[in-house]
Amino acid sequence: MKKLIYIIITLVIGTILNSCDKEPDIRMPELQDAVAPYMKLTDNSSIYIDLYDLAGFNLEAVVNILFDDPFQKLTVVVVFDGDFENQYVLTDNITSVPQTVSYSLDDIIAAIPALNAASEIVEGNQFNFFVNATMEDGSKLHGYTDNGDLAYSSSMVNTLAGLKGGATFDISVPVPCPASINDWPGTYDCFDLDYASENTTAEIFLDTEVENGLKVYGMYSNYSEPDTFRIVLNPANFTVSFESQTISQDLWGYGPATADAGGGTYNTCDFSITYGLDVCVSLGCFSTFHVYLVKQ
């Protein structure tokens, strides 16, 4: 991807300039307070909406913060069908943590103006829940931007998962369509959500070595072999996960490149997969790249 070349060149130039500095400025940058609020589903919580048991749905989660910086309040919000410009409040004025919140489907519908009744929910709908923070000075830290970008890097996501097993910065609740792993192989349109010029096509095959595993071939046409990216679909919560793996033996002369562990979500109604990943070379890792695959 072209942006990788730019980032790598910038890093190389920065390294050269720093090495020529007789008296480098080693002051640490000023840090901004950030509580990094997260949610963790309880064992009593539903993980998806069953159209045949709407009344049985109940989302229950513990709201907490990763960093102990002071804040005014936390606000749990919901987004419907990816419309992150419209974030609807479910619980406001959380001033102490941890705190358990619980929402029935009626509670969620009441918060979303586009929905009037549970009967209007259909296969393929998606609900995202996350926490916004208001800091002591009144500034607001949103869990998502209006265009649907998570406020936290994949490295931070992985750190949260490692420190607080099962916790996430957002909870995605789908209304799934019936599907099996055998339905996923085929040709996909592959979109780089950061740089449209890098859009391409990809082929997905079953990964017979891993349960619910898939091999994505052709995503990185600019890379040397291997050009296969291995992912796992998790039917328990409709998330995508993958381990750190090599995606190029030599990325434009900068040596081996890897995709660090990351993840995303998948949709069984339109057979789409969305995830983020950090690409790393020996110079270091770069910003998160966002990939969207949808079956042709």
C-alpha cells in the first residue's frame, strides 16, 4: 500500500535526523488524561438478537475504565446499523465504576428514533454499544468518531483484552442470518477503508487446519509471497480474530512485514468481513489499516 511507503520513508528520515543531532531533545510529550472506558459482557448477557425470541434478549455488561484518571461522567450509547453520526444515550451520568448496566430490547428501541417496535428489527441489523467519557475540564472523549472509526488503536484493543480478558471498547450485537463456515469461500471485493486506490479483489478458501478458519488470498497484491492471510470466524460472538503472521518476506526492501494480532466482526447476511490490523517491519509498527471484504 502506498501509504506504507510514505510512513516508512518518514521513519527513516526521522531516524537519520535524530542520529545527527548533537543534543537531541529528549523531553517527553505532554500527555492528555484519558480514562479509556470499556465494557465487559456478563455471563447472563445475550450476544445476538434472535428474531424468534425477541423478548428473551437482554444485554448486560460491566462498565469500567482502563486508566484511573479523574472524569466527570461516563455515558453508554448505542448506534444502529453503523450510523455513528447518531449516538443514542442509554445510560448517562455514570460517575463511579465498575457499574453493571442491563438493557432489554425495549430499552434499546426506546432510545433509537428509527425504531418503534421490536417487530421492525430484521436480519442484518446491527447494534453497537460503547462508552463516551466527559473529562473534568468538560472535554468529551468519544469511543467512536462520526465516520465509524474506533478511538483506540488495535494495540490498545489487544492490551485491553490481555489485561481484562473478555473486555472490549465496544460491543457489537448482530441480528444474524443462518450460515455455516462452508458458505464463506468465494471471490470478494476487498476495500482498503483508508485508501480507496488500494481496493482490489480477494479469494477466500477454507483453512482446514483451524476450526472456523479461512484463508484470504490476494489482499496484498503489492507484497511478495506469502500472500495468504489467515483469519478465524468466532460464531459465539460474530467476531473475527487472527494471530500475528507474516504477510511479506520483503516489503519494498525493508525486510519481512507482519500483521500483528487484531480483529473485527463479520456479517452472515451479506457475507462481509471487517477488521483492522497493524503492519510492522523492523523499523516498527504503523497506524491501523482497516479492511472490508464482501462476497461478490
